[in-house]
Amino acid sequence: MSGFTAAPALLGLALLAVAGAYGAARALRLSSGPLPAQPFGSGLEPTEHAVSRFHLRWYTVTMLFLAFDMEMVFMYPWTLVISAMGPGAVIEMFVFLAVLLTGVVYAWREGALRWA
């Protein structure tokens, strides 16, 4: 059997196996009624509407999370090029971290991290 006839034969065999698996699954499955349309929240029943409003402090926490998430996005490639860039890369990263720390101190001073 040459390569030109073996490849379609192998493809046809694979398609036949997949079709057989789907047919067996359809024949052996248990029939059940439709599931109720409810949102899934860690297995708990929803206690509020899906588009309810959040308290304003959640937005500040989200902004802080995104700031530190972006910090990690910049630090991973930085660790790969730090040896090639030299001491300038270290200084730039500490300036970047100082800007982020200034933002956290400002948020802390304004009470954005206070929950009570």
C-alpha cells in the first residue's frame, strides 16, 4: 500500500472510530429533563440579581489588583533581559516599583483599603 492510499485509509478509519464513539455515547446515555436555567456560582443558590450594583470600594480594589497584575506582566520579561541590560534595567524596575508603591500608599491613606 503506497503513501497516497494509506493516508486516506487511515483518515477514514479515524473518522469511523470517532463516529462510532459518538454513536455509542448517544445510544447509551440516560435521558433526562432539561436543566433549570440558573447562573452557577460555586454551587450555591444566587442571592442577588446578576447585574446588581457593587459598592464603590470594589472598584478601587480592582484597580489596585490590575496595577499589581501589570507589575507582574512587566517583571517576567524583565527577569529574562536583566543580565543583558545591566544596571540600568535594575534602576528602571525600582523606579517602576516606587511609582506603584506610591499609588498603594495613596490608596491606603485615602481609606480605599478600609472595609469598615
